[in-house]
Amino acid sequence: MLRSRASAAILAAALVVSACSETQLTSPESDVPGPVLNQSGGFQASESMQDRLARTVPGFGGFFLDDSDRPTAFLTDDVNRGAAMQALNAELRQMGLSRGDVRVLPAAYRWSELSAWHEQGTGAALGIDGVVWTDADESSNRVRIGVADLAAMGRVRAEMARLGIPAGAVLVERADPIENMVGLRDVVTPKVGGIQINFPGFLCTLGFNATAGGQASFITNSHCTNTQGGVENTPYWQPLQSVAGTQIATEVADPAYTTGGGCPSGRVCRRSDASRAQYINSTAFQLGRIARTQNNKNGKLDIVGQFTITAADDVTDNFPIGITLNKVGRTTGWSSGRVAQTCVNTGVSGTSIVQFCQTFVKAKVNSGDSGSPTFLITGGTNVTLVGILWGGGGGNFVFSPLKNIESELGNLTVF
């Protein structure tokens, strides 16, 4: 089981393999100083390396590491190079760089000039529709201004000229807009599969949205309820009760685990680790959508788009060995791998539970990924939903097939 335990205010993932061995984590602390509020009410950054070098190195126009990591400095031609390099060398020595390492480029402008022009022009430039960013750029010895469309370029150049900033000192270039990145652990509206949910004391992943008996709902794991098996009206929040305090859903369906009928002696059994929660409080949701992050081994969680469920396989519980399946979970994001074992009767470590006919996939997983939607990519971002993840071990994640889920929760409309 791969739910994750949470403290009262800070909820974070801890490694759990198969069993619910949760770990409570404390809030991380940082020793990185923040910006300083100046007396005029604005934020004032601490002195940069560029500013410090400008004070001590004659004719300094910027310092950076080039693409081959070679130290590179801009110096004007109207200074004593020997004196400038001596001052520069004293600064670089503290960074473990020697004088012989440095490549010198001719500077058209001193850093003090660029910094002043940048400060002067920032307000005017960013007041123009389509301007994305401004930068006093040490790697080009220019003030650089990024614009999202060509129409803004002329207005920027005219505004810089009006302010008396030399045209040669300004580079205006095309730039993509910078947008807020929403992650799987952030507030996501409308609610879609793959995002973080919180129930009392723990974190899990919202599997997929569904309607059942006219109820707008989502599917997650049975062990992502207050009691695995049986309905206790577990409340859910997204992403955290401490972040967004309005409850989004209540558990309404979660069959009890049973004995007999092939269940081993001393064990309790089901065919899926699945439960259904009904949306409440007019919570917005989308059928047939799963949050899409980058598919990578580093667990990036920024949402870059959506997968669209165009089919649901509710007839297969025995998947071909070697077929590639995917999941999106709040802890490790989007990961994919090949089916390693199929229709495996699986004992859950540390419990008396057996899950019949589960599938193992060789792919990245970690605590908190419980409930992750599992799917087959059929083309582009179109997918076929095949189940939800509930556990892991031995480098595999384990999921309950949709066929088994519907056999216990009833027919579900998922797109």
C-alpha cells in the first residue's frame, strides 16, 4: 500500500513498499536568506557577484561561465588590462578559478551602466503588453528584453530611446510567456486523475473521475479511506485540508473484505483495492481527464497538459507480459514500464489481505502514489484506462484492473 502519512500542517511522502509503514515528516527548514525590505517598501536584493566585481575590477562589463564552463569576463578597452586582471584574479581565486583560466571579451559597456539602464527601463518595459522579462545580462554585455510577440518589439525600442538608453545596449528578442506551473500537489481545478488528495492523516492520489448511479465521483484505493474495506464516510480534501479547507468528497462505496470462496484460510480477500467517493460542495471535476507531467525518472510534478481517456478496458484482467503501461501519481508523477507479471494473487505485507488477480508493472513508484490511474497510451495523449495502482515492491508497481474494480463497485462511466 502506497499511501503517505501526513503531519497536521505539512504532508509529505515516505517510502512504503507493500505495507502501510508510514513515516511522519517534519517541515523542512531553509538557511537561504530572503530579500530585504528597504525603507521605501520595495524589496532590495543583496549585492550580487556582478555588482561586487564592478566595484573592484576596472572596466568590468560582466562575468559568466561559457558553454564549456570556462570563466569569461567582459572588460572595456580603455582600462589597464593588467590592473583589471589583477583585481579580477583576486575575486576569482575565492571561487577556485585561476587567472590563466579566464577568457577576456571586449565590453561595449561597463556593468554599472548596464545595471543602471536595466533598473531605469524595467518599469517602462514591463508596462508594455507582451513584454515577458527584462535582464541585465552578464553573458552578452547588454540589457536583454524578452517579448511574446513582434508587436511589442517596436514599442519597447521606442520606450528605451525615450528614456535615453542607447539602442546598441538593448537586445529585444522573442520569448515564450512565463506561466505559473501547477503541480500534482497544488490546488487543481477542475479535479482530474493523478492529483494529490488528503484524507485524515494521510495522502493519496485521485485515480479517475466517474459517475455511478447518477453520482459525480472519483475512484481511489480502499486503503485510502479511514478503514480499508467498509464505508465510514471518509472525508477528502485537495490538495490538503490545511491549504484548501473545503471538503471535496465523501466515501460512499467500499466493499468489505471477505473470507471463503477461494480466499486462503486466515486471510480476507477482494479483487481490487478500490473505493468510490462522491463529490460534494459543487466541486468542479472533469470526466476522462488525467493530469500529464513529463515522463521521466526524476519524478517531476509540474502539470504540462492532460491525458484524455478515450477508452476504458473493463474486460481484461490478464495483461500481456511486456506491454507498456503508465501511471500518474502525486509522488513520482508520470512513470511507465513493461508488465512484468499478470493476474497475480497478491498478499499484502503486514496484513491478512489478499488481492486476487493483480498486475505488476516494472516502473517507478513511491509512497503517496496509491490510487494512481493506470493506463495504456493509444496515440498522442489519448489513453485507455486499465485500473488504479495500490502498491509496489521489487521495482514494480501493482495495480487493480478496471475489470476487477467494476466487479466490486459496479458499472462506472469514466469518459
